[in-house]
Amino acid sequence: MNDFQKFAALDTVALVDGRVVIIDQTKLPGRLETLRLRTQPEIWEAIKSLRVRGAPAIGVTAAFGLALAARDLADAGARDFSSALAEAAAYLASSRPTAVNLSWALKRLLARAGEQAGEAPGRIAEALQAEALAVAEEDVRVCRAIGRHGLSLLRDGDGLLTHCNAGRLAAIRYGTATAPVYVGLEAGRRFKVFADETRPLLQGARLTAYELSAAGVDVTLICDNMAATVLKKGLVQAVFVGCDRVAANGDTANKIGTLPLAIAARRYGVPVYVCAPTSTIDPDTPDGGRIVIEERPGSEITDQWYAEPMAPAGCRTFNPAFDVTDQELVSAFVTEYGPVRPPFAEGFARLFAAKARGEAFA
Ligand code: MRU
């Protein structure tokens, strides 16, 4: 079996025999390695250093991590189980600030624990494991639905441009921005994908190009500063990106470089579709100005991935990991319930109301 075949058989994150098993994304594309994480610091470190990354994937990892913490606390006979569990959740949530899926998944597990209050800690730990597995299973279903809705916006043979990795490596199986391509592939439809390399950590080059190649998708890698040329030349008919947190008004935090891409796409009349599970839409954040943007070490710009430093020693750097795309640059959010078009605040309110009532969203 070659690496691409092995990769096809792996989930990005899985819970196996009381371990969180992840594909170590810092090793791709050179080596396909998995890590078996057990302790809370191991899980925290894996999220912090982007061994596992992408909003849905870190949500699932944190959910599995908290389920393991609950098991440990129960086995150790912790005196105040529920405050110790809340502390463990706060610790995992502190690993990365921007993607809402992380705190969303942890809150969901804490709520489940709250429903079980009064039960023995061992029973609560079992319930949390079941809930964490449900979060992972839902991710696959949600991403597949996003894929179906995204596909309805495309014509066969279209060119798509994507940024960073919002693919299966950022989720469990389909990804969000790549889901239309994968779901399309299952139906025999073919698209041509341009992948931005995504400075400084090269998720587009290392991860998106890897996973799309592994799936046999026609993928062309470009540097970020070539995107405007690709758009101007008419090589793509749509931009598909993921998101880390969508504010109530539609302002969208995603990997740094999404904003200039959306500006260029608007200039050249190419629609920008943000693929967004409803778990990434944060009604508690009114607009993009309130989104906390993670800043990462400057060495990621100057040294990481290079044989030699790419800047003079001591050079000042600024390394925000995400930017916020203004809502007016987004053509539609592709959610698991269907596309939401402007005005987004109203659209999201209708979407969440339909979701709460278990009704279809149109
Ligand atoms: O820093 P990363 O690699 O975790 O950033 C990932 C992104 O910005 C993705 O586009 C986003 O999380 C959506 S993943 C479906």
C-alpha cells in the first residue's frame, strides 16, 4: 500500500482504544505518520502546534480529549468531578483562540455532563465518550451535506480556487471547502482546483495539494500572490474557502490571506463561497471586530520549513494566523442546511430558527 492508499483509509482524528489518534499534519506531505495521544498536555500541544488543525478537526480532537479527561477523573475518584471537568475544558480551549468549533465542542460536552448531574462519574465519562463520538460522526454528515449544497452552485469542469486547507485534513472525511469536489467526484463530476500555497505555514501546499492529489483530483498549486492573476485570467469560476468563526453579521475569520483573495475575487466578478457548518457560526459575536485573532511566532515566517533562515536575524515580524473577510465580500455561506445569501444576519437568524424547530431551511 502506498501513502495515498493508506491516507484514504485513515480518519483525520479518531478515538481508538482510549487514545486520540491523529494524522500528524506537521509531517505531511513527506511522511504520513499517526500519533496516539493520551494525556491532556499531549492533546493541547498537538492542537497548539498544528499537528491537528482546521476548525472542525480541532473541535473533534478537543471533544475526544475532554472525554478522556472525564474517564481519568472518574478513575482517580476526583472529589469535585464537575469543577475538575470544567477546568480540563478550559485548558483544552486555551490551545487556540480563533476557531469557535473548539469551544463549541467543549461546551457541548459540558452541557451533556450537566444533564447527567447526579450520576456516578464513571457513567458521566461514558456519556461524554458517546457525545464526543457523535460530534465526530456529525462532522462527516454535515460536511457531506455542505458538499451537496456546494455542488449545486457549480457546473461540470468549473475551476475553483481555495485557500489554506479546509479539506478532509481539517475535518474528519470530506472537509468543508473541498466537500463539493469530493461529493462531485462520487457522482462522476470533475473540477479543476487551484490551491493557494498559504503562507506562512503552507497548509495549501502541504495539505490541500496532498489530499486532493491522493483523491485523484486535478489540482494546481499556486503561490498566494498569484491568485489575483488566476482570477483575472478567468481560470476559476468560484472561490471556495472554509472558516474559523463567522460573526452574526457574516464577517468571517479564516486563514490569513482569505481577505485579499475575497477582495480580488470581487474585483474580477468571481463569487466567494464560505463553506460553514452551523457550528462555526457564532451568534454571540456580533461582528468581525470582536473576533480574537491568534498571533503566532515570527519564526513561522522567517525559519519554519526553510533550510536556511529567510530573513535577517532579529527581524521584526507580525504573524496573525487569521484575517476577517468583510461580510459584503461573501457571496453566500454554504451550510449543511443550504446556502445562506445576504443579508446574512437575517439569513442566520432564519437558519437557526429552522434548525431549532427541526424544519427545512429554504
Ligand atoms: O491554522 P489552521 O491551519 O488551523 O487554519 C485553518 C483554516 O483557516 C481553515 O480554513 C478553517 O479552519 C476551516 S477548516 C474546515
